[in-house]
Amino acid sequence: MNPALRTGLILCFAVAAAAAMNLQLGAVNLPFTAVLLGLQSGHENYFIVHELRLPRLLLALIVGASLALAGVLVQGVIRNPLASPDLLGVSQGASLAAVILIALYPEVSSLWLPVVSLLGALAAAMILWLLCGRHASPIKIAITGVALAAFYASAIDFVMLTRPQNLNDALLWLTGSLWGRSWEQLWLVLPAVALMPLAVGLCQRLNLNNLGDDYATTLGSAVPQTRFMALALAVGLTAASVAVCGPIGFIGLMAPHLARRLVGGRHQRLIPVVMLTGALLLLLADLATRIIKPPIELPAGIMTAILGGPYFIYLLKKVR
Amino acid sequence: MKAVFKHWIIRFWLIFALPFCAVQAQAGATIEMPGFGELQLEGVPQRIVALEYPFVDALATLGVKPVGVADDNAPERLLPEIRESIGGWQSVGTRAQPSLETIAALKPDLIIADIDRHGAVYAQLQKIAPTLILPSRRASYAETLNSELVISRALGKEQQMQTRLEAHQQTMEKFATQLPQQTEIQFAVATPKNLYAHAPDSFIGGLIRTLGLSVPSINRSDSDEVRQIGLEQLLAFNPPHLVIGRYNDANLLQQWQKQPLWQLLSAVQNNHVYPVDANIWVRGPGILAAEQMAADLVSLLGQG
């Protein structure tokens, strides 16, 4: 069998197994039959299975896949393995908007958080676009994005320091979590799913892009256009994910790497595999947060950071 | 003759009025929750889950044992007398992210949640059980006492709570007579890195003012309940009495005490700096905690 296909199938199996575990394990452990029965309305486990675990599982799949795919798109455009969606300043823009809402307007219902952070993400993307223009080089986008991200991060620190009494809420949101998310939040990330096929449509152009701007242009690819579309997709995917779950870190960095090591850099293979990898990482992270010490639930972002931090250092050493 | 009459009244009361009272209690309360609609309860809740410490204070005051408490897996954060009163409960995790699965598994018939922390998951809590959502974090002294009253209404024990609140008021008045009136007191919590000063409108600020003492204004607006302050700012409003809540010995004051500025504080010069247990003072505002704090203040500042 084709090795890439085999890797893909193994990953599919792993994701399915992790999903099954997510449905079974938690503060209350359920046998598989109880999970199936719990899907029926009126059953005693209906709330736990259908209202809590199933939407959370689907959300982990979509958000994990979105963040990972955004990572591949950004790395494809910037042509740097250390790039990630964070480089665009989108998640920091979303975070700044969310922190302003949490810290300065604590009386506003937290139901507005996804909307406000989505607007923050899109505003950050607009600012990046206005500063760089359509024909900017990858390095200019990267540096501008990093500078903007650093600016938003310092603004976040400023807001939090002026309102220390709301610090804990803000920090909790900034870690990124799937806790308490249900079907309503799932509808909010569905647009991200609609964006995924568009990324598949960009595969060929992204492959050409990897050869360098000159080669890609000679081979008939409109480089600035590809770049714009890929980044716009990455922005959309990141914005939808961050709006609902907060900025869950490192998945957009780790998943593309793992996927590249598994199947190489051809986007036709890379994109499906990276989405599976990202989904798997977030599923496992969320499962870990729920089963390490129930009934304590940690934010999933802590788990991805525990994994991601050392991985990033490993990457840095390897790149050098 | 009179005795018989009395007897008759008692009989009448036993036969007609008492069952009526029971029916009244069983019909359940309807509670208006601003911004969250109306909570309609069928009967008196028996299995209660409390997601913030002050709610546990209310339950302990009423002698009700919750089945689940979001206790951060650290039961020692509750006042010892509350712990004793409510007995064995199941932890449902942290107050910030309580485990909804554990709550659901307890099959409660009433959940008491905090607007600030749990507003975003209100819809889900409501699917588990009728949920009473109240202000607790950042709530003032009056708001906190009012929340306790609302809880008692949900449990059909409003009369008991009213009586308790009156007793509370009397206790406070008695404590007030033992304290030097109009003395200015600043309460602040020292963590390892920061000092958080509580403003006049915070729970503690309200409590201190109820006791006839005063709290310096530290903010442009008093409704910012808590403010992080530095040593220079503390010196700028130089409170004559400084009550410092500490969670443990590792806190900022150890560093500050070595600084010359610290010695300039009039509270320091006059020996008016008092350490208290931050667990009691900050974590669980409520009737029982307030009485404990007032007793602390009397023993620290009391005039015999």
C-alpha cells in the first residue's frame, strides 16, 4: 500500500479510537454500550454523552484540524518551519478583544465573548493586510505580523495589570479551553469546516509556491494571489477556532511538523494528514485535562503547551 | 376555659394550618433572576450543588447539606465551622471550570451558580437541573447578604434566614460597640508578588463600614472593588490601620518590611499592622465569614 495512504489510515484509526475514548472517559466512566444508549433522548446518560461529550468531541476535531491546517497554510506561505498562525497576530488580536471585554466590561454577559473575539481576530487581520498590502514578500508579512502580535500581547498585559481583579478570568480564557462548550458553540465554528475544502483546492499552487517566487511565477502560478488566499483561509480558520475556544497554543506549530515528518511536504498529502494530526492532538489534550484528576478540569491549552513548549525547543535546536 | 381555648387553637392549627404550610412549601418558589429570566421550582430542592463558596455559607447557615460543592479540591478553603456543618460532600471540581459531568452524575435538583463565573454555561447547567444564578464574585456586602436571602427563598426557608440575618445584624452592632468608631482601616491581601487593596464598596469594605469604621478611598471610583497597589501608593494614602490577609508566610510583605519606605507608614510606626487569614477574609464572603472577620477585628482593635 502507498505509505502516505497507510499513514493516513492509521491516523484515521487513531482519531476514531481517541474519539471513542473521549466519549467513554471522564469524571464518570461509561462502557461503550452506555455511550450508545446515551445518544438517545431521555436516557440517564443523555446529558453527559449528547450534551457534553459529543459536542465537545466534535469541537475538538474541528478546532484541532482548523488550527493545524492554518499552520500548514501559514508555513507554506512564509516558507519557514517555525511559522504558525500566531505569526499573523490574529489570535493575539482576538485575545486582546476578549481580554478588554472580560477585564473592562465584566458586567457584559460572557455569551458575547465569541463574537467580540471573532471581531478582534478579523480586525487584526485587516490591520495586517492594510500594513502589508497585496504584494508584500513573505518576510515582510512575517515581521509585520510578529510586531503586531507583540504589540497586542503587550496591550493585553497592560489591560490585565490595570484590572487585576479580573485577571483569573482573563488568564483562563487566554489558555484556551473546551470546557463548557456545547452545540451552540459548535455552530459558530462550522464556517471553518466550509473553508477546509478551499484549502484542498490550493494544494497545487502551494506546492509551486514552495519552489520559490521566481520558479512559481515561471510555472504559471500567480504567487501574490496564492499567498493572499492561503493567508485569508488561515485567518478564517484561526479566527473561528480562537473565538470559540480561546487561543489554544502550539497545535498550529506542532501538527504541521509532525505531519511533514510523516508524509513529506506535498500539500495533497500534507493537508489531510495535518488535519488528522491536529484533531488527534486536541482530542488527546482535552481527554487528558478531563481524566488526569477528576473532577478537576484543566484548560486544554495547558496540555498543548506542556507538549508544545518542549517540541518547539526541539525544533529550534534542529533548525539551527 | 382559657386553657381549652388555647388547646383548640393549637388543634385547629395542627389540623388545618400546618398541612397548608407544607403544601405552600411543596409548591416551590418562583424567583426572579435579572438577566436570566425566572426560576420556577417544583417543591423544595433536596439535592443541591453549590458552585461558589458564599453559597455554601448560606446553606450552612440554613443547616442544609449540599450534595456537591465546587471546592477547588481544597476543602480547607471553607471555614472550619462551615465544613463541619455541611458534612460530607462531593467535590465537583474548580469554581472556574466545575466538572459538568460530575454535577450531572449527582442528579441535583438545584444548582446555585455565580453570574460572573458560570454565566456562559448557564444554559447547560439549566439542562442538568433548575439553576439559581446569583452575583457572588465582586458582590458587595449588601448584595452577598441578599443572595443568601434569595437562596433561602428557593429552599423554602426564608423565615429562618430572615431571623438569622436579624441576629447577624445584632451581632454586628454588638461588635461595633467594641470597636473604636470612625477609625480608618485598610484591608489588603498580600500574595507573593502583589498587594491587593479592597475598596470601600468591596464585601470587606462594606463589612468594615457596617462596623462603624471607615475605609479610605483608594480609587477614582469606589466601585472598583479591588486594586493592586505598590508600596509608594500605600504610603500616599497612609492608612492608620492596616489589616493584611495572607494565604501563607510567603508573601510580599517579607520583602517590603526590609524597605525604608515601609517604616514610614504610620500603621507600621504605631504597630497597627495586623495579619489575618486570607482564606477566611477573601475566599468565602458570607454571614458566617463576616462574623468571623468582625470577631477578628474586635480582637485586633478592640477596646476591651
